Amino acid sequence: MTTATPAPLTTGGSANEFHVYDTTLRDGAQQEGLSLSVNDKLVIARHLDDLGVGFIEGGWPGAIPKDTEFFARAARELSLRNAVLAAFGATRRPGGTAAADPQVRALLASQAAMVTLVAKCHPRHVEQALRTTLEENLAMVVDTVRFLVAEGRRVVLDAEHFFDGYRDDPAYALEVVERAAQAGAEVVALCDTNGGMLPPQIADAVNEVLGATGARLGIHCHNDTGCAVANSLAAIEAGATHVQGTLNGYGERTGNADLVTVVANLVIKRQRLVLEPQRLREATRIAHAVSEVTNVVPYSRQPYVGASAFAHKGGLHASAIRVDPGLYQHADPRAVGNDMRMLVSDMAGRASIELKGRELGYDLAGQGEVLSRITDRVKALEARGYTFDAADASFELLLREEVDGERARFFDVESWRVITDSRPDACAMSEATVKLFAAGRRVVATGEGNGPVNALDQALRQALLPAYPELEPLQLIDFRVRILDAAHGTDATTRVLIETSDGATSWGTVGVAPNIVEASWEALVDGICYGLVRHGVQRR
Amino acid sequence: MTTATPAPLTTGGSANEFHVYDTTLRDGAQQEGLSLSVNDKLVIARHLDDLGVGFIEGGWPGAIPKDTEFFARAARELSLRNAVLAAFGATRRPGGTAAADPQVRALLASQAAMVTLVAKCHPRHVEQALRTTLEENLAMVVDTVRFLVAEGRRVVLDAEHFFDGYRDDPAYALEVVERAAQAGAEVVALCDTNGGMLPPQIADAVNEVLGATGARLGIHCHNDTGCAVANSLAAIEAGATHVQGTLNGYGERTGNADLVTVVANLVIKRQRLVLEPQRLREATRIAHAVSEVTNVVPYSRQPYVGASAFAHKGGLHASAIRVDPGLYQHADPRAVGNDMRMLVSDMAGRASIELKGRELGYDLAGQGEVLSRITDRVKALEARGYTFDAADASFELLLREEVDGERARFFDVESWRVITDSRPDACAMSEATVKLFAAGRRVVATGEGNGPVNALDQALRQALLPAYPELEPLQLIDFRVRILDAAHGTDATTRVLIETSDGATSWGTVGVAPNIVEASWEALVDGICYGLVRHGVQRR
């Protein structure tokens, strides 16, 4: 390998050697289906600060009322330990002055220590979108940067569509960079706004711009060619010392560069300490916490922090992993706060089941017959639509049943029923009745809820509490539904995954049935049984 | 830009100049949550052939019974027009002969014209996972390649863990490549099995191996650093002429290189015609059709073929796109069979709503007051959990209501109720009763179904058919549920998205309520109303 490894860099928040600049709250929020309240933004900003990024771009005050409010509340409520807040905005309007431009004044009023100005450097964009002259566009950049610097702000210039512009008219694109730097911009971030570049183009351009202007350069990439991370790294190898990205790669179209992936690659693969290792260990937790706030389903295949990122399923791999986990992992999952997982699947075979058993505390080595029975049952259930990847608790109940010779049964169900009624001028209500035998007695209980699963959960809990008071702290915390379509069988089947918590920890269970309510019931019952097993409760 | 553009290459199926090699059915199937039946594999193979890939790796005959069956059925049932089938397998066992090895014989018996042999070239893997000597490992490679070539098979050697091995012991890794090529392997595919590499490492290694051995090289990447696509491209720029990947980037952990993204980049960005342009235009359709078979939810941010890949939401962009769509797109979405879309969102403002209206056939330019009312209502509904990104029909009903001054109302609902009952030894059944007024008459109808939504759909349709026989062909074809958690409000809210089809086309509607049944009802009603509006039906 002939690639030179650059010297390690120190960091710490907004240290000057290298900028880790997050734009989740501004460019990330452009993602389809994503909408952040001011509260959401404040919560995410705290997570970003915990992660140790140097800069948090909070939004566009003056242009978006929610963002104006964000900066006002951030000044009062956020006490950031690591990060500097940046306000995003545009250069002054054509023909005016920066000092008199209401949008520029709103940037000042935001009290953000850093201002990131978007500017055009592609002649077609200047003429067709901005509808001004190339000369006036340069004046807008210079005036606005100078004005903000004179007012004591650190300024980043986001050179929009830089790489397209540089391809079509390199002289003009270079002039924008040069004039912005001369006017006092601390960094000129070259943006692949349309996301169409590949790494060699980025590397060449950054090299050339650095040589021609000497300006401090940043990089802002989108993932339209699937190369946002590689493009960011190519720019950094070529000399950029400021990288922009978003948590979970949120962003318009295919998203922005995933900041955690970029940073993890720099720290783990290139030994560039742009983030403190103990903060990087928070990355998985923070990426998932943020997806709770954004309500965007986490992408399980996300590099480093995805639920599947260190999950192994192949039978070939599983048997080798028993020998040496390092052989099949490109990095230690703990470095980003993630875990290695063995998946239970019909492809895995007995080696994976044995490993999974070990993970759960069962030594199945040498118990060939039990292993075979479990493997067969898992295969048969998967053929019917079950999946145990996200339902460890249901798998453990099955495993225990085969190991112990009988299923943990805490009660016997006679029947259940749920009625959901529309109500005039109010939300629909659901009412569930459960009839079962527990602790030697027949119990009939009715529960109400704002949905059928909620009502069944209430009724079941009410029926069981007298016999099993240990159920008191249990709570249904997540509920996911997937319709398995006809491609997999003749009839549509519903798979329900439920997450149950006892306050300290949580576990997943699965139910499958044509009827969504029945599938939910199955997962609910497993969730409660597992809670009792977990607390060592015996049948009463 | 100084990057040299290689000369265009012709292609067509399994043409020799460049191999587009798909391993969705083998390596892709290792993905968490993915399980393919033999039928599924046959369906996907036909899609891959339509896409025009040169090679389809079907599985591991002899090791996985389902895969043995796949090759047997493929020989009888598949008539591929473009692609060559490849069987994946291992070299002979240590100490034996290739001719007598049952696993090697199973590869022959599969009748696949190409055999891809996985071989180790990393000393630690040879010694610890394979438990044999370095010399015997070389003999295993040479014997097995020679035997299969003598039997008339084309052979690819998958050099597993190549890049890790090359880093730790370059001489041994090179020897494996050299010996395989000398023994008759057509291609040696260098595999970044653990996915930990970055593009410069890949480029350097491919350059060096090519210089040292002269073997024809392929590349097989995983996405653990988020660089699978860029790594594949780096290898190709360095001289590899065979690329392996999977549809939708399926694969273990973070997945394999997304073959469509790699190919689209080569064709569109590098002008290398490794796939015929008219076949590339099928890519979006095929990627989505395959996700129907795999039952893996499509990733909306997927490059080129994702639902969001050419979707625009920002107000800034939206106003510029009116001027020139080319300014904000890195490629023509039609080149991959995708479309530009304008999203309706609280961030977009009136410019996007106006464009969206135009997309739907409404000219709202100059109708400032109507535009403001629609924008305000969309904002208010989004704040309550609605999303119109995937519910164009619900949005159009809202837009029509504001334009026409009243909502399209075809009937008036009095009440509805759904009962779901467990049944001994049978699936639970749901029964719905709907009471409504249509065509001047009060109707009470009851429907049964295998779930509450299905039952409501039956009852509603039955109640309306006498007045609106146009509803006959309508069918509910997709149903998605999302629980919006408490981070967005005090109570959990359920959002239901429904897709309704009239056989010719389909449309999406949305419902939001605390109760999943009520949210479903709302989306069902919108779906039916839109079907009537669409067919120009008047209220009766």
C-alpha cells in the first residue's frame, strides 16, 4: 500500500485544525418525510453536542420562522459544551447593501457565533436562478462576508454547486473562492449540491483550488452517486480541513454525507483524531436516539451504527467467528458503541444457533439433537413469515421450550374479543375482553384503549395482575406492523413486532397471523411471558 | 479536471470486455431479515436477466438444498436471454482430490456454465478458519480450478479477504491470484469481504496486483465503510474488468455494492457502456419489483432508483426548478426509469405547492389566496402527523376542496364498528358494520375479513356499490402502519398509508388517529373518494 497516512490531528469541539460541521438541523431537515419542531431541534442539538461535533448548523433564521425561534430558544436554553452554533443564510440581495438587508440582519440577530453563507459560483445558477450579473454576485459575496466579519462573526462560505460550476467555468468558480477568502471567510466549503460527483473529480478539484487560491477549504457532499462518504474523504485527503454532513445521512433526495461514517472512517481507518474516541463510542446510541426524534426508521444497513452493521448470518462465517471474531470484522464494534450479533436464520444452520444460545447464556455445544430441533422449528416458522432477527425474546422462549422440554406457560387463554366503535365528534375507542385461567381461577377482564392492541394489552394485564403482580412495571413501548404480501404465499399475512420494557431493559417479540389483531395478541402474550421468565417467576 | 476518461466499452449480456456480475441470489441473500424461496429466486433471476446483467450467481448447490433445487429448476424453467448462470462453491477439501470432492461434483451437477470458487488468500484465515497449510491451500485452488476448466466450465476465483490478506502478507495473496490464473481461472475477483477498505487502498492494491500478475481482475465490495460503490469504481478505474454486486445493495451487515448504482455511475458518469442504456431505463422498475419479492422495504434514499432520489422539497430549490430542472439534477431521472417529484411539505412553501398542483393538472399561478390556504392546511395537518409525500391522492382531494370551495362528498357516514374475535382452532375473524347515507338512502352493511381493515373495506364497498357500481374494480393493494411516538406529542398517534388500485393505476391516501382502525378508516374513505373523483363520477 503506498497511500500516505497523514499525521494525527488533535481535536476537541470547534478546534481549529479540523472542523466537524453538522448540518442535520438545516440541510438534513430537507429529507422527504422529515419535519422537525423547535423542540426536536433542541433535543438533537444536545445529542450533537454530546457526540462532540465542532459546529451545529441550526437553520435559517429570518427565512424560516421555526428557525428564528430555534436560535432565540437556543440562546436561552442550550448550554453547549463542545459545539459552536452556526446560522445559515444567503448573501445580501442584488443591488442592496449587506447592512440594510433584512435577511442578513436576521443572521446577526440570531446571535450565532458562526454564520454560513450560501453563495452561487456557477454562472448558469447566477444568471438563471439568482437573475443577476456575475460581477454583482461577486460583490454580494464580498460585501456580506466583510459586513459579518466586521460585526465579529466567524464566516463560512458554502459555495453552492461548486463542482458543476468548476467544470463549466473554472475561472469564475475560483474567483468566488478567492474573493470570499480575501473578504475574511474562515472556510470556503465546496458543495456538490446536486450530488453527481465521483471521488476522482472531487480530489482533482480540491487539489487545484487549494493550489490556485490557498483558501482554507471545506467539503459538503450529497449521496446521489452513492459516493458521499468517499467524496468527503477524497476531499479531505486532498487537503480540505472542514467536513459537513448530517446524522444518519439525512437530507434531500439520497441524503447528505453521513457524518458519523465519515468521522469513524477518519478516526478508525486513517488514524485522524477528528473526534475523541470516547465520544465516538456514543455514536450508535446517539444515531438511534436522533432517529427516535426524527421518526425516521433507522436504516439497519447503515455503516458502523446500523443494527445489522456487525450482525452475522452466514453459516460459513458463523463457524469461523467461533474461532476468532477479528477475522470477520473490519473494526471493533465497541469503537462506535455497537455490538456484534449472531442472527438466527434458516441460512445460518446449527453453528449460528449454538452461538446465539451462548449469547443468551445457554451452552448448547454437544447437544446435537436439541440444536437440530431448534434449527428445524426456526426454519418452519420463518417459512410462515416469522423473523427472529428483531425478536430475541420470542426466540429465547422457543429455545427454552426445546431445552426444558416444555413451554413456559403462565396462564391458559379461553378466548378474547376486541370491539372498535366510531364515536360522533370524538376519537374511536376500542374495548377488549379477555377470558383466561391463571393461578387456578377463571378470570374475565375488560380493557379500554385508543386502539385494539392497546385495549388487549390493558385487558390481558388486568386479568393477570392479581396472579402476577410482577407485571406491574411492564409497558408496551414499540409496535411495528409489516404486511407480508402474496408473493410469499397465497394469503396476505401480517407480522407484528412488539417491544416490551420493564423500565430497566426491553425485549422484542413477534406474532404472525392473517389477522393483525391476532398477530398482535401473539406478540403481546410472548412479551408478557418473557417478562415473567426474565424475572424468574414460576407458574402460579 | 485531470481524470482521464477511459474509452467506452461495448457490452451485451456476458460479453467479455466487461463483466457485470450479480450475486443477489447468493451473497445478497445473507442480508438480515431476507429469506428467499426457490420461486423467489427464479422470479429475481428473470428480473436480473431483463436488466441485462452478464452473470447471475444463483447460490451454492450441494451446500444449501434450496440452491441445489434452484439450479435444477433453472435448467428446466429459466430461459435467460442475456445472462449466464454461475454456481458458487468452495475449493476441494484439504487432502483430497477435486474429482472426488462431493461439493465440487455438486457444482458440476448444477449445470451452471460458470463456477465461482471462493478461496482463501489471507494466511490467518487459511490457518485458523480452514485449518490447513498455506501450501495445501494453494494446491486446493489449483486442483479445483484445473478440474472444472477441464470439465468445460468457465471459472471465477473469489479471493476472499483479499485486501486484508494483501495488507498482512502481500506475497502469499499475490501467489493465490497468480496460481489461480495460471490454472485457468478466467477472472480473479478480489473481495473486500469484511468491507473495511477505502478507495485509495483498493486502487493501489488493484494497480499493484495487475502489475505483478497480469491476471484479469474483478472486484467484490461490501459497504462497511460506506464506500462499496466508490471502492468498486476505484478498482475499475485501476483496471478491474469484472464487478460484483447485488440489487438494492442487499447483503450481510451493511450490504454489498449496489450493482445498479455502480453500473449507472459507469454508464452515466464515465460513459462506459457496460449496460445498454435502454436496459438501464428498467432499473427503477426492476429494483422495486425485486423488493416486492424480497419483502425488504425499499430504501427511499437509494441512489438513482430510490423513491426520493429525484424528489425536491426545499423552497429555495423549488423556485429555481421552475426555471430549469437541469440546474438541480445531477442526471436525467429517465435514464434509470425514475421521475422527478416535487414534495409537499411545510418547508416547501407556496412555490412547491404551485409546482405540485401543476404536476396534478391545476394551474395555481396567480391564485395567491388559494395557495396560501392550501399551504396553511398542509402545515397544520403535518403538525398532527400527516404526511403527503406518499399520499398524493389525499393531497389532491385537499387541493380540490380548496380550489372548488367544497370537499368531494359521495356519502355521509353515520357510524362504523369492527369486532375481532378469537376462534378455537382457527384464525381470528373480523366483522365490520358500516351505517351510511348514499344516493338518498340509509344503508347498513356488514363485511367480514381476516383483519379489521379488510372487514371495514368489505363493508364500506358493499354499502356503496348499489349507488356507485364504478367501485367494482377497486382493490386495496397495500397497507402500511407507522406508530408516531410520543416525542412528537403527548399521545401515540398512528399513521396509516393505503394504496388503492383500479387495475390500471394506483394511488396513495393517508389517515392519522390515535386508533389504528380509525386511521385506516380515514385512509380507506379517501381512497374510495379519490377513485370516484378520478373516474369523473358525480355525487348521487
